[in-house]
Amino acid sequence: MNPANKVHTNSQYNALRQKAEKKRQAFLNEPVPKIHIGMATCGIAAGALDTKAAFEDALARHSVNARIHTVGCIGHCYAEPYVIIDHPDSGFPPIFYHEVTPGKAGMLTNLFLKEGDPRFEHVLGATVQNEMIPWIMDFPRFNLEKRVVMEKCGRIDPEDIDEYIAEDGYSTLADILQRSPEEIIKEIKDSGLRGRGGAGFSTGRKWELCANTSQNDKLLICNADEGDPGAYMDRTILESNPHQVLEGMIICAYAVGADKAIVYVRAEYPLAVKIITQAIQQAKELGLLGHHILGSSFDLDIDVFQGSGAFVCGEETALIRSIEGFRGMARHRPPYPVERGLWGKPTVINNVKTLATVVPVLSNGSAWYREIGTENSPGTAIFSVVGNVVHPGLVEIPMGVTLRTLIFDICGGIPGKKKFKAVQIGGPSGGCLPEELLDTPIDFDSLTETGAMMGSGGMVVMDEDTCTVDISRYFLDFTQKESCGKCTFCRIGTFHLLSILERITKGEGRDGDIEQLKQLSEDIKNGSLCGLGKTAPNPVLTSLRYFIDDYEAHIKEKRCPAMMCRPLIAYYIDLDKCARGCDACVGCCPVEAVFNTSNRKKGIDQILCVKCGECLVACPPEYDAVIKVSPPELAPILERPPEPVKKA
């Protein structure tokens, strides 16, 4: 770029920055309370729309002058709907309130915003050394996190580009446009950034391969086809900070020489689709996309393509077929997409998290990024932690942090005084790891050594009441249904694998099933074409490796140690504990399996019982008369009294 264009690029960006900064300062300096409400999908699902409406109504009723500011997700999904109130006259820092219902919204408006009482009993968290922690960023768990990609999530309005620009947004792009593509690729290579979509391939190397192809017409695809059960990292980033993803895409396109880009996002993410589409339009209006970006000679157009929800389309060659209008099915490689991809053109495909990481890497330098994480896995990892954990949600940690630290220190451990049993990491294609591996560092190589994988960042925590055989069956059922059907090993192999697991969970396991599961799993891994088939047996192999006792109990003893598999459990009522006249279990039984014995105590008809467990939940704790057993033969058989003869 010649010096005149450099000056022009800087002046265009500086004008945008000054306008955005002026707008932000006007908002911050306004001497009224600010009410920040998380409005990502998790917040809306928990009732954030009703909370926002309640604040608007209460502010009008109480004649309180305040500003409602909608933001994205801060990661504490268990606390939704969350509200941060910054009251300039209160003498307190911004206060974080959790589970703010419409009733709480009205109460906070009246008692805090109007009367000045902050109502600390509704603040998230507790006390540390008898000092209240009202502001969430002061929580001890944030000392264990490292916000790089998620730094702005929950702080800015994702639908207002000026808020992103005021936080140095697009400043990296303005700088990059004054450097050569070769410099940028080298910086990304030196940083050691590896793809966050699951494979962990070198991002800089991928860019270099595409840039070095002789064909000039190149493409970029942002892969937001997030299909793992329990995973929502990409969706949250798109909903909370879309412009960081766009800025990373523009930089990538500039580095590899692409002039066309696509955000491939599943249609089941309507809010993410809406926000990223709106963000693209805003960037175009400000000259950050389209022709002559920021006055440079670089052009780029970005479109949004909505996928139909096929899990296999997360695999890059199947994703390409989907965009081209065909059924999403993987193809043989090579050639790789960087050589021959979408419409036969060289194509770079990067995950949402990877592209969002590009901006802080180039802004702070590769050396800075290398200081985070481990030598072979630099940087941070974002996980959606769900299941049997006290504080489920999104967590961003430096690579190398152990599973134990993540689950117990950051996410609060196992609720209900239950014991930890396993963690499924890497989604349905990942592995099921036991307690003895909780000190495993979280990085690409360490997790692979255990038989699991990093994956895209889904993590399911399980307590002692979890059956690993049934969990393996659940994940196999998912991957088998999501198979595109192209490979015989994946299509038929996973079907037979699932059939064996279903038999075992029904108490119909046979000698030799364990050996057959192992052999089938290895055959599927070796014979499948794409990553879906190659990793589909991972839950089975890891659960066989670490929880073989569960399988042997199901097969040899016809019992489920976790008492989770319905065909292998039964419920009965302890007559010594049952109270006469208490009909709690009778009223909740959906099939009328509970009956009165001769002394008016209750029994359960084992033939009618569907093993739903409602009687166990309904029985008053002071009686604790309903008992769950495995195998079913342990349940006493009570003779049901004959039905009374009905008079004509």
C-alpha cells in the first residue's frame, strides 16, 4: 500500500472511532442509572424479554429516569436472566443480579433505583472475607479464566457496531491493511494458533496453503454449523460479539487473497442469523465491507448461508456440498478445500472461535499469544460446561488448565453432594473420562492421549447416578442418525454398534459383546471417510477403557449399577415406612400402578409400572418409602387385592 492510501485508511478509521467514542462517552456520562440486560438466546429462553418489559413498565410507573442497555451473554448461563445495574448515585460499583424475574425487576426499580436500597440478597455470589462482591468480574473464578475471545461478550450491545468500534473494534483491521499478506500469515503461524473447530490444524499453515495456490479466485467460509449436543459456544459469540468474528474474517480474506466470504450458520440459530446479518449490513454502511475497505484497494463481500441442521455438515467437505446445493456428504481428500473447495475454488474454512481469536492475536502480537496456554496448544479454549455441575455455562480458560480446576474450581463441582463419575469432552465424538483423569491438562495433545478429544468445546459433566453404557448408547444414537450414509463402515457399523448397546441396556447382553464392541469400533474408525465416522466410536471405546465394570454388570448380572436403564430397574414400596392414608404416590402415577394393600398401605404393580420414577419424587421425605432397585428381581412382589364387585 502506498503512503497516500495508508493515510486515507487511518483517517477513515479514525473518523469512525471518534464518532463511536463520542457516542459511548455521551452514554457513560449521562447521570442516570444504566440497566444492562443479557439478551442472548440463553437469557431470552430464561425470560429476559419479560424482564426487560417489566423494567420498562416499572420505570414508567415509578417515574424513574434510567437507561436500559441490552448486551450479550457473559457466560454465567445458570444465572439467567441476569441484570447489571450501574447506579451512579449509589456509591457501589455495577451490581450483578441473577435470575431477575419480572417481579424482581419491579422490586429493584422501586427499592434500588428509586429508594437507593441495592437489595444485596439478590446479588449473585456470596461474600469473601465478609466483603460483598457485587461486580461479577471480581468473582474469584475469573482469576482462573482468561478472556481473550469472550472479553467483550456481555459488555457491549451486539447490535450496535459503534460499541464495538469504541472498544478498539476494527482497529486491528485498519493496521493490517497497511501490512503485506505474507506478514499477517507469518504472525498467525508464529502464534501457534490451531483451529478451534476440533481438528486443531495450524491456522497459519492453512492460510499459507491457500495463499500459495496459483488460482486467484479464492473464498473464505466461517463454519458456524455447531451441532454437538450441549454445545453453544459459536452461537453465543455470534450473538454477543459478531463484529469480532467479521473483523477476523476480513483479515483472513485479505491474507489469503479472497474477495468473497460466507458465514455458514445453522437455521436453528435464528437470533445468531439475525445478528450476524445485521452486523454485515452495518459494516458495509461504514465502509468496513464491500468495495475499497477503509479506502484501501481490498474488496470483500460476506453473505450468510443457513444450513439445515445436519451434524455432518460441520465437516468441511460436507459443508461445501451443502452450500453448492447438494446433500451434505463428505468427499475424499486430497484435494483439500484450500486447493479445491467451494465451486472448485481454493477455500479456507475456519471455525467461529478461530476467526474471533485472530483479532487479539494480531492486535497483541504472536509472542503475547504464545505466553498463554501450553507450548503445543497456545492460547485459550472456550467450553460450554453442562450436565451435573453447579454453575453450567461458558468458560474461557488458558490451555493447560486441568479438568479438575475447570469442573470444581470454576464451575462449582457436583451439586447435591453427589460424587463425580465422568466427563464427556469433545461432544458426541469425544471421550468419557473418569475421576482418575481429572488432573489431565486441557489441550489438544493431552486429551487425545486419553482417548478423548478437544472437539469444538462441548463438555458434559456426570455424577454417580449416570450409567456410562447408556450415555454411550445416547451418543451413538445421535451420531448414527446423523451419518450421511456414504460410508459402509459408518452407515452400517454404527447401526450394529448401537444395536449391541441397546441390547445391553435392556439386560439382553451376551458373552462376547464387549469384544465385538471393541472390534466394531476399531473397524469403523479405520474404515470411515470423514471425521464423523472416525470419531463416532470414541464414547464406546473410552467407556470400555475406563468403565468396564459397568458393562460387565449389565451383561453378566443383568443390573445397572447407576440404576439408570429402565428395563433393569424396579420400584417398590417399603411397607414398614409407608404411612397409612398418604396418597402422594397414588396421585402421581400415570398408569395407576400404585394400589392399596389390605392395611391401607401402598404397593406397586410391577406389571403395570412404567418405571417413570414419579412415585419416588412424590413420596414425602419424612417417609422415604419408595425404593429403587436393580435388577428388578430385588423388588418384593405384593399381591394386588381383587377389584371390588361393581353393583348393577
